Amino acid sequence: MNGILPLWKPRGMTSHDCVVKIRKLFRTKKVGHTGTLDPEVEGVLPICIGQATKIVPFLTDTKKTYIAEVSLGKSTETEDSQGKAIEEKPVLMPPDDKEIQAVLQTFKGTITQIPPMYSAVKVNGKKLYEYARANKFVERPERNVLIHEIERIPSNEKRNNLFTIRVVCSKGTYIRTLCVDIGKKLGYPAHMSNLIRTQTASFDEKNTVTFATIEEKVKLNQQEDLLLPIIKGVEHLDSLNADDEMKKKVLYGQKLPKPENRLGTDPFIIKSNQQLLAIYQTHPEHPDQIKPVRVFSE
């Protein structure tokens, strides 16, 4: 059983909880998720099964789209609504739409973030949240992330200290931290009060399935029908079409001469009739050659 399960992760479960449950439902150990979502966050979480686990790092390292709620007037130790308040300030003159939009545009492009103390980033071999729970403060490493798009969107929330944003960003972006930093620029302590991930690479909310649907399919022994082809998870990589002779070499994992036509991504995929054969990259020591990174059996 090989393919990608486009799961809609429910609130209250960790990404690892989802993997454990799917292992039981699909009766296989070869299951991996493609980007951690906090327990209180719901949204798109592609799950790789069987040979699809070979593409986990390539699917994890893709654009993500989020809908986040920014709450002004209070910052918390976790940067979301789960943590204790550490600073409060009444929102007596809430920023108007023009002011919010202007601040949001300052975050477009490459920005520097400091990961929250309550995060899984490792410092000296320990996760930051382990230091935080032990009331130990450590210096956190800065990281550069890319915000492709950011905008305010309409919401049903009537309170004037809340507004909703849509963010398209690179892997490793902390939306909690982004909400805090937006609040600072608006002159208020802030936190992220809600978050939904609506897209990962080419997987969006429309083509996801819930655990309820999965469980129904399992009862009918039709769970395999829910799996999308592995190639769907690497659509963001450029592709090279193989003829029969090249296909044999690729499936044997052979190094090949670098193709004349320039490819926009490195690594890239090699396929035959929409079947994913392998992921290749330029050979680091022989730039006139390409070498396999992952090979998929037929």
C-alpha cells in the first residue's frame, strides 16, 4: 500500500497521534507526516504511506498556507491562547484596516524570527519547551523565513481587538511569533488566538479527508481508495520524462549524464507516463552528472 493520505487533522491531536492512528487503521508501520501541527491547530496534514515515506522531506520543505487570528491586548508565554498572560494593555484605540494592512506589508519577503520558548527547536540537544517547562531561559537562534503572501481577510469576529490574516510562507515559519511581532508593530502585546492550515504544497482543504471518512472506508476495506499517487507530493519539483532505456537505468539507481535542458529545481523528479520513478539531483562532486536521491520500485 503506497500513496499519500490528504488528512484534515482535527484539533486535540498531535501530528504524531495522527500517524499512530493511521498505522492502526491501515495496518502498516510505514507512515510519516509532513510537517508538525500543534494539538490545538486543525488543517491540512498530508500523511505518507509505504513508499511515499521516501518523499517526506521533500513534501515537508514546501509552501504552507494558514488562516490565523491575531488577538491584540495580551501576550502569553506560549504566544498562543494556551499560555499564561505575561503582558496586557487595553485596546482603547484599535488600529483601522489601513493601518493593519500597512503593517502586514512590512512582513512580506524574508524576515528574521526568534522561535518561541515553547517550541520543538533544539538548543544544545534539548528542545526549547523542555527548558521552558524547567523555568530555564536559553538564548534562541534566529532564523530567516520567507513570507510569500500576507493579507488581512474578513471574519465574523465582532471584537475590535481581533483580526484575521492569511499567510503563505516557507517551512519553519512560526505563525504564533508572526502574530506577536505584528502586534508589536501595531503598538500592542499580542498572541495568536486561532490557527488553521489550509494548504501544504498542492494539497488543500478541498481534497482532504477526515478520520470519520477514513474509518468508514476501513469498515468497507476501501481505505486504499483514499490514497493519492506519490507523484502528487512532488509536483513542486521540476520533472524529466524518461524513455524505456533511461527508465531501466533510473530504476537501477544509476548515475546519468546531466540533461541538456535546464531544470528549475534541484533536486527534480524523473517520471515515465506519470509514474514517479525517482528523485535525482546534480552530483555534488561531478556537476556534469546527476545522481539518485530516492528511487521508487514499480
